[in-house]
Amino acid sequence: MTPSERYRQVARLHVRCLDQGFLATLGEGFLSLMYEAMDRAAGVTLITEEREGRVVGFITGGTGMGPIYKRMLRSPLRLGLALAPALGRPAKVRRILEILRYSGDANLPEGVPDAELLSLAVAPEARGSGVADRLYRKLVDDFQARGVDAFRIIVGDTLAPAHRFYQRMGATVAGTVHVHEGEASKVYVHRMRAPSPR
């Protein structure tokens, strides 16, 4: 699978599985560019699980959206074309601005870590086979290898299965944030366990 096809498949899976979030409404073109930027930006990780040449799950994490936005701005034509349908709709422009404001860490509870699990999705047909657990553990390992001792996860209040999953994986609630006006999200923090002495 070529990198471009991998990003397209991740974007498609995002639209399919994270359809309650605003980013999915920006379309596969925008998301493909965003996931390419995540994969190439310093301090950001994109991990996929694939079966028979198809992405069945992915997870992303990093410390701040700044490197991702900078990487996306290196392709202004592609970015402009991907966002063109949204820019003509004031409601979408407002929500894009809300995301940019949130990415500056505005309104986050005090003391939460800079590192963040940005997105996680598993295809419905691959659920129940441990894909999400494996991806989560790989991200934890990646963060630890980079010296990160804790990361945050923002989860919309209405996403009950996601809340159960993150709690099961060891994350704890640290507060509430409003990324979009009128829509509350829980802020979880996952703290790495210190390695056991040998």
C-alpha cells in the first residue's frame, strides 16, 4: 500500500467511524491531507493496523496541533481545495475557528499534559478483536519512547463506549472542556506507569 492510499483509507475510516465529530464533515480530501501531515510532522504519530491491504484501525497522538497545521500549510493549494466547500458556510467556518482556538489549549483544565491522543478509530467489522487495545498500547509505547509521562484524551460526553474504553485502558477524568459551544467533552489523562525494577 502506498502512503497516499494509506492516508486515504485512514480518512475514509475516520468519516465512517468518527462521523459524530465535526472533522468528518470536512470530507476525505481534508482528512487525507491532515493524516498525511500527522504522519510527517515532528512529534506526532500515526499508527495503523492493516489486514489484507486494508486499514482496519488507526490511532494518532502528539504534542500540540501546531506542527500538523504547519505541515498542512506546506500544501496550500491542496488545503484550499479541500476546505473550499466549508469556507462558503459560516457555521463551518465558526467551528473551524473553535478547533483552532481549542488547539491553543484554551479552556483546558489546569495541569493537563501537552501530549494528546488525537484520534482513534476501528472499522466495525474488526471490533472485538483487540485492535483498539493494541493501537492504544502502541501509542503509549511511542509516547514513553519519546519521554512523555502522561497524555490527555478529549471525549465528547455523548460517546459512552469511548468513555468505557479509555477508563478500561487506565485513563482518569481530569475535567471538562467545551471545544464547540454548547457541547461538553470530558478530559481524560493517562499517566504512564513507572517501569518495574528488575
